[in-house]
Amino acid sequence: MNVTITLDDELCREARHRAVDEGKSLSSWLAGLVRKEVRKASAAEATTLLDLLRDDAAGEIPLEIPELKDLPQPANLDA
């Protein structure tokens, strides 16, 4: 399906550069962004892990695992 969108010149130029950096056309790069956002929304609607496991699209939802340095550290009580 064809869709027409309007972007200001600077935004279009930046988006086109990002698409080229990923070896994609602007159209396929934008479609990927839309796909990612739609999948995020469906994942947010899932209420349980089982709901996510049943969702075929959930396999492409990126999992964000924090680095150990980003986790809260226990207080040093000996100091």
C-alpha cells in the first residue's frame, strides 16, 4: 500500500542519511520504524509472559537488559 507523508526538508535529509547508513531505502527504513512501534504497542497490551510467547510478532521485540553497572548497588555499611 502506498502512503504519502510530509516531512520538513531537514528531517527528510536526516532520515534519508540514516536509511543509507543501514543500507535501506527511505521507504523501507520508515516502514521498519512503524513496524517496530506497532509491535511495541502490541507487546505493551500483553498482560503476561504467556501472552508474549503466544504472539508471533513478539520475537522481534528487543529486550532491554540493563548492564550491571546500571543496577542499584548495595550500600557499604562498613564505611
